[in-house]
Amino acid sequence: MTRFLAATVAVTFMAPTVRADISGISFASYADSKQFKVKVTREALEKSPAWKDDAENPPLSARKAIKLANETKESLVKDSEQYVWKLRSVSLEPAGEGRWYWLVNYEAHVRRGGSTGIPPNLRLVVLMDGKVIKPEVKDYRND
């Protein structure tokens, strides 16, 4: 019993906590020898509308967020002979203080044959005001 209690206490203190305040967020994704780094500032989150506790749906629908993210994706990555880009997932993410954002994930699928390793991917953030955070693009070689 003592071991179980000690393990429970250790796990409780080691578990990540969710911050109640709004802080900046960043994501990196990689494709075509490039790094796509999305940085969401505290100011951008504060300017976007909050999702109020009494509202059934967020200020921006998932369908609209996908449409806006698709437009940005098209300007960053293109289908090729080797890959076709597909929507992988869309998630609603809390940022603190009633602020939320959509995280839209794309993945490049091999057209022919197989592939090993992590596939090329692109993650985009869409704020509740409809603003898609355009990533900073840098050359990236993982040799």
C-alpha cells in the first residue's frame, strides 16, 4: 500500500500542468528539406475572440478553419510525383483564459511504393478570428 501511495504521489507531481494564463505557442514541422515554424504570440491569442463557457460552439467552425488552413497549405507545399498532401487531423486546442485555436495537421503520402520514417508534415494554427499563422520557413537538412 505504501508503494502504491508513493507512486501515486510521484505521478501526480510529475504530470504536466495546464497553464491558466495565455502564453506563446510554437510548432515545427518538416517537408521538402524545409522547416516550417509556427509561432503564436500572446498578443495574437488575446486579439482573437474567446470561446465563452456558455457558448456551445467555438467562434470559428472546424469547417471554416480547415478551409482557411487549406489555402495557406497550398502556398507552402505542393503535391508532387512522389507525394500527395492530405489532411491528417484537426484539433481544438486550449491556450488559456478562454482562448482556443485550431491545430490543422497535414501529411504527405507516398504515391507509389513504400516509405520508412516520419513522413513530411505541416502543422498550421488557425485562430478563432480566422487568422492563419503563417509559418517561418527555413532550409533544413537532416543528413
